[in-house]
Amino acid sequence: MGKVHAKAEFDHALYCQVAKSGLCSFMHWEESRKPASAFVKADKSRGLVEPERHVFRRGLKGTLGNEDMLLRVA
């Protein structure tokens, strides 16, 4: 079985959607220019992606703390 280290090397992108634009700006998330329906097949997502809402992305790159990131519903 593997070990979990306090820090790890990351090259990931996280994505989320929120009810109102601007809510993620303080957390260093980049908002999509268009709603998800412009670039995602939302009908294939089984309800995970809301086509009329924008998508937010946050890149994680480099040696970072190896911890979960939780987003709270406001």
C-alpha cells in the first residue's frame, strides 16, 4: 500500500459551477467566457453540469500541500 505525503507535485485543473457569477473570484478561480453549453455536452453529464451556468477553473501546479479542497454551497 502507498504512502500519503504532506506535500506532492501537482499539475491539475479543478472545475466547478456556482449559482452566481463572481462568487469564486476571491478564491483565484477563472470564469469561463460563455456558459457551459458552449463547450460541454451537458446532456451527457447526468445532471452534473448545468448548461446555462458558467464554469470556473483553478489550476494547481508545483509542489503543494497534499490536502482536499472543499467548496461550500453558499
